[in-house]
Amino acid sequence: MASPPDTAEHVVPAERHRSIWSVRIGVIPLPFYALLVVVLAVLAWQDDLKADIPTMAALLGVCSYTCYEVGRRIPGFRSIGGPVILVTFLPAFLVAAEWIPADLAKSISTFYKSTNFLYVFIAGIIVGSILSMNRTVLIRGFLKIFVPLAAGSVAALVVGSLVGWAITGDLHRTVFFIVVPVMGGGLGEGAIPLTLGYSQSGAGPAETLLAQVLPVVLLANVCAIVFSSVLSMIGQRFPRTTGFGKIQPAEGDGLDIAASEQPAFDIRQLAAAGFMALALYLLGEATHALFDWPAPIVMLVAAVALKLTRWLPRSLEHHSGLVYGFMSTAVTYPLLFAIGVSSTPWNELLKAFTVGTVVTIVATVITMMATAFLVGRWIGMYPVDTAIVVGTHTGMGGTGDVAILSATRRMALMPFAQIATRIGGAITVTIALIAHANLS
């Protein structure tokens, strides 16, 4: 009778097999990461990197998760949002240094802009997080968030203006070309309409004004990422100050459906949830075309209405949360890399590095977030999460929201961040344009 095989000889290869598949670069298993690197290198060598979904998804995934892994392995840097900063700004540097070929950068930019990648992502995040949120928390959160947002904005305007005035001696430039752009809600909804309005008031060509404002917005976004990461560390040190993705304390886990009552996974319901997010996104686009209403806010209001009326079945709400989970886990870093290549001009960012501008931006962002922290604590909100939400008011709009919330692992706060960014930014721009026109 043959002797049984040596157990150790058969266990070791199996363990090695499992260990290979357990190693991941981001979310990609190591064997397939290596395969993708080789295949993409061959396609690049043959000049056949197309701006289509499969090629760009693979390319952005490999590049972004490589940057992510480098960023999270640098001691100290990883604690202040290093992975997000590296994924967003390293590609901008590589484009400026021409280490990313111009044709490849153009393909990535074409894919990012033609697919409206950002807003599809935000649709999945907003709809999923709202529909999986506790109804009471949702109502209280939206009502309360305006208090720290308003307080933080006023304090930041006053402190930032005084600090900039003290350093530069030019109050007008400090207010309208540094402090207001920081709080304007980003580029598309903030800096561009702001500089167009300034131009119409006789301040000069819009293109020249935008070149002055753009580096301010970019540097403010970096500051918001860093300070939000510091707040996240404070939350880890003092757990009572944070809801780890919730802004309003509530009984239970903050979800409408207890874990024991969650519906079974259904692929058809998951598909339905994805199409629902797309439907609400297109509803926002349609109202923007018809009435010039801000599309993300319309989408957000529609999702809130569905949640408050309890019109949707629980299974669909639950699977909307799974759509949110997929977007926040798998899509965030490829999106940030695409933003870095197509929408983050490195040379413009460097222009902001003057003493007066840097100190003014830092003072503005810190004041806004510190005020929100204190006010949020005073009115019974989680101060860390409240300050992070209000801090998105100083970011780059939707792209800044993604970067800030992903750096702090609080993507569930996206609906509140959109309120801070869109509504807070719109109010800031409107008041600034009226004031600038009257002073010109």
C-alpha cells in the first residue's frame, strides 16, 4: 500500500498560492496588476492606448493605485492625506515635466471629460449614501449643517482678510482674489463665474483674472486635504468627537435597516439602483438645461425626497448603499488620477507659493474649519465630521469633495459636502460679485 503524501509538501504551495492572491495593489490582486502593467506597456509601445472605457479603466487603475501604495508607505506623509495628495498632484507634475507623454495625457483628458466621469461618480455616492442613511439623521443633519457653515464662512472671511491685509497691505486684492476664491466652491462653479463677473466690472480680461485665481483654489484644496486629515487623526485619538462618517449622533448605527433585517443580495436590484442613480443624475442635467438650476443640487434634493417619503422599497435602498460602496472603494483613486492629469495644472499651482498668499490661504481654511468644529460641538453635532464637511467649502468643488472625503475615509458625508460646496459657494460668489461691482 502506498504511503500517504507528505502533508507539508502540499500545504506550502497552497499557502504560497493564497499569499500571492492576498497581495493587492489598491484593490487589484498582484498577478493581475502585473499582467495589466505588461499589457499596457505593450499597447503604449505599439501606440495603441485608446481613450475607451476598458483601456482607460485599466490604465487609471494601475497608475492611481501605484501612486496610492507609494503614498501610504511614506511615514508622516500618509497621515496628512498623502495617498490622495500623491494620486492627485503627482500626475499633474508628471504632465508638466512631460514624463507622461502629451498624447497619453490627451487621451486621459478626453476620456475624463467626454464621459463626465466625475458627476457619474458623485451621483452614485450621493444617491447611495442618502438612501442608506437613517431618515432622522438625514433631516437633522441637513437642517443643522447650515449653522457651522455660515459661522465658519463669516469667520474665515474676516480672519483671512485681516491676515492678508496685514501681510500685503492690499485689502481689495486679499478679499476678492484670495479669500473669496478659496470659498467660491471650486473652479467651474466658483472661480470661472467669479472672474467673469470681475471682468464685466472692469477688473481686466477674464483669462488674466482666472490665471491669478486658479493657483489660489488649487493650494486651498491641498490645505483642506491636509487639515481634514489632521482632524481625522484627532477623531481617532478622541473617538467622542467623531461619528466616522456621520455628523449627527443618533441611536443605533445610523442606518434605516438593521443588519439582521438587511435584504438578501439581488443582482437585479443592484442594477436597478445603478440606473436609479443615473436617472436622478440626468434629472439634474435636464433641469440645468431647462432652468439653469445646479444639477448636483437637484439630484441631491430628489434623492432626499425619495428617502423622506419612503416611496422606495427597502431592498432598493439597501442596494443603493452597495452602489455607494463600490464607487467609494473602486472608483475614487482612478478618478483622482484622471483629475490630476486633466484638471490640475502644476505650473499654476506653483504660482500660489508666495508668503502673503500662502499665509492668507492657510489662515482662511484653518479659521473656517476650527469655527465649524467649535460650533458643531456647541449644537450637538460631531465636531470632527462637521469641520471636514465645512472644510470642503474651501476645496475645488466636486473634485475637492472627492479628494477631501477620500483622504479622511468619510465618503458618506458627500451629500453634506455638496451642500457646503454648491450652496455655500454660490452664496459666496453672488455676494462677492455684488460687492465688487459696487466698489469698482
